[in-house]
Amino acid sequence: MVRGFVMAVVLAAGAGVSAQALAQAVVVRSTGPSAVNFPKGKRLPANATVTLKSGDVVTVLDKAGTRILRGAGTFSLDGAVNRDRGAAALLARSLSNPASVRAGAVRGAGDTSGENVLPVSIWLADTTEGGNVCVPRGSDLYLWRADGKARSFTWLTEAAGGEMVRMQWPPRTVGIAWPKTMLAPQEGRTYRIYDEVTPEKVAEFRIVMLEPEAVPADAASLGTLLLDNGCKAQFDWLTAALEDEESSTQP
């Protein structure tokens, strides 16, 4: 079930790439003595050479997906990707979204709870994160919650005030469609969502519309596009999905 969710993680309607989005690789995370030199989000240009010390582990997002560099050693980011690029190509296809996402797909080989699931799309607003939310113009958008066990109700409204929409989250449901027929997300506007029982738990989202033809088809360029527009939570979901795909294909 995990691979089915992972393969549907990206909706990209074209291969056009803005100059700001181009990158050979992007740092996802780093640990070890050289971690300070490789902060999350750092762009590594084509043909860059990465030298690591013993104990260094740097995960980068390249055109095909995620790649782990372990020191000590020197690594060249020359675009020669030996891994199967079929997954990255499939991620760039235009896919339709269901009305809701059920929990129950296991995320990660060591997780047997059945409660952790990857989203079916990176075009989502994470209710625990808030912040900028990127979405291709004309595309669907999800609302996402980390804990999908119980039934709950939330309210969605513009931060500046106006109409409020009450939404139901059924049990074991982690994602529901943004109620666009009642409160369509508008470019540049900020929206607020809060739980009905605990209204002090509030998240705010600012909508960033992307032109579909500007959404790149390869993983590294898509990652930098999200970061350039401040959509950090979606960058994290993208890398998590690709990492899960990498681990599921390991022998």
C-alpha cells in the first residue's frame, strides 16, 4: 500500500523550470563533523564536489530522488545517476486526487502500527505546520492531519475574517479535500484552521499559486521550487516520499 501512496505524491503538469528552481542537488539533512557546511536546503550546483569526514552523513535530493553520502570520502554530483529513474518520472505525472485519504498504510519498514501514511500528493496544507502552501493553479489541494485515529471537526476561514466552513474528519482519515466550493483558496490570501474542541490549536496557511507549466518534472528542481516559495512542509513531504520509495526498492 505504501508504494501506491508514494507513487501518487506529486502532481506536475509540465517540464518547464524557472531559473530559480534549477539545481543539481539539494541538502535534505546532515549529521556529523561537517553538518554545519551542509544545512538543510543548501543548493549544490552541477559538477560540485562534496568532501566528507569520517562520521558525516549527508542526504541530498537529486534528479532521481534521494541519495545518501557517507564519509569519509569525496563525491561528485555530476548528474550521472545510476539508480532507476522510473519512480521520479512517475512522480511527475498528473494524477487526480480522491476526496479523502484513509490511514492504515504503513510508512517505513520498521513501522507495524498501520497508523502512519504518506500523503497522496504534495499539494497539501499540513494542519500541524502552517506556513506557505504551494499549489499549481487549477489543481486540488488537501488538508492534512498527523493523527487520524478519531473523528473530529475543524473550522476553516480567511485570517482576515469572513465565512467559516465546518469540516468533518472521519475516523482513520488523515487527509480531506480543501472545501473549494465553499471557500476556494485564493492566491496570496492567508487562511486559518482550528480544532472545534481545542480552538487554541490554530494553523495559518498562505496560498502560493504556481503556474502548471512552471512545475518541474525532476525531484531536485521541484524541491528547490518549493523552498524558493517558502513551502517548507511540502518539501519535507516530497523528500519523505522519495526516501520511502528508495527504501522499499532496496533488496
